[in-house]
Amino acid sequence: MTRRLPCAPAPGPLEAYAARFDDLFSTLAQRRGFREYLAGLLLPRDRNKTLTALAGSEPVVGAQHAAVQRLQFFLSESTWDHDQVNARRVELLLADPATAPHPGGVLAIDDSGDRKDGKATAHIGRQWLGRLGKTDNGIVTVTTCWADENLYYLLHAVPYTPAHHFPKGKSDPGFRTKLQIAAELARIAKTTGITFRAVAADCAYGDQDSFRRQLHTAGLPFVMALKPSHGTWTYGKDAYTPLDAARALSWTDPEHPGDWTAVERTFRDGHTET
């Protein structure tokens, strides 16, 4: 077997982390590209989602710079397996006592959309982009994060592919809705060994009976936001909404909350509110 060529180390302590992934890359160029990509993400740059910024080059005019083109090839053309790299990243998170998940945390499910022009990019389409609060041309990614009161980190991310990318549209065997992707990611988290108290999601997921049913079938407890008009599982004349339930609880004032329990929330800047 040919001896591996040494790779220029990543800055500071980042090298010890990057070296844990070396066996997943078959060439020196891939190992070097991985280090350049990690360093670019962590450096304090204003546009760290663009290739030029990741490579430390000028916007637009630096697009043809050798470092930018090298990073472009690493991300879009090189043959490394992103699923294996992410699995190793999650494995390291689980092994570190500072980040290891525990039963008191939650598995948060959400999707995030980014606007993008054109029609040729994979997964692109006209769809709802929550970040913009409107329907526009862009790409949406479904994600799962583990979180507790002290930290949170991404576990898995899968882009949603609109139906028009498939020969048979929504009836194509390869088409998956965001709800189907989210349920599958929750099951993957469980089988990976991620422990959590419940799956949490907003009303875009909580209002969907089929999604809650998939989680229940998988044995995953959940806490979902519901729209005020959404009824509960009680049938007939006993059916009620979360708003009805809230009005039925006794309340006097903050000093005498009756059936209500005060909860203290800590915000990212450190301040708390009850």
C-alpha cells in the first residue's frame, strides 16, 4: 500500500479534530479541502456561506481564484461520502461528555429555506421559505437538532426535493414530503443512539396527523405546537382546542397562578424571563 502523503495541518487545535476524519478521505487533496472548509466556516468572515469567503478571496471577482476553485471541486465534484463524514461528526459529539445527549434534552425538528435564482440547481423550486415569510424560488432543508437548556447542535440535514424534479411528480416512488423526511430523521436519531425526552416541532408539523402518527408508531414521544383552531383527539361534543383548555384553567394573578405553572426561560444573551 502506498504511504499517505502528509497534509498541511489546520490552524491550532482544529487539526486534532480534522485528523479524526482522515480515514474517510482517499486523497491528499480531499484531506486538504476538508481542513480548508472547516477553517473557512470558523473564521470571522461576513459571508462564510459563499465559496469566496470560505477560501478567503474577494466576492465575485475572486471566484476564479485557485483556492476558490479548489474548494469548489472538493464540495461538488470530489468523491468523498458526506453521510460518512456526518456520521463521524455525530459519533464524536456522542463520545464527548461536554456534548453527549442525555434523556433530558429534546430532538427539535424544523426546516429552513434559502432563496436562490435559476432552475438548474438540485432541489430548487418555488416553495414556502420560512426565513423570508413568503413563497419564492429557493431550496429547503429539513433538519434535526439536539438541544437542552445549555447547548444545541445539528444532527442531520436532508434537502427537500420538490415534485417537479421527479418524472411522475408527487406519485413518483422517489418523492418524499417534508413530513416524511422529518419522521425518517427522527427514527435515524433514535437508532443512532441519540437520547432525548421528546421530539419538538412547530405547528407546521404539529398540525399534521400523519406526522404525529409516524412518531407514535416509532415509539417517539413528542411535544408539538398547534394552531389555536386545531382540536384535540377528543371526539364529538367533547372536542376542544388548546385555547379552550387554557380558558378552563383557573387563574387569579402572577402571585396566585392557580392551575398554571411559572416557567423561567433563559435567552441567548443570558437574560431570563418568567
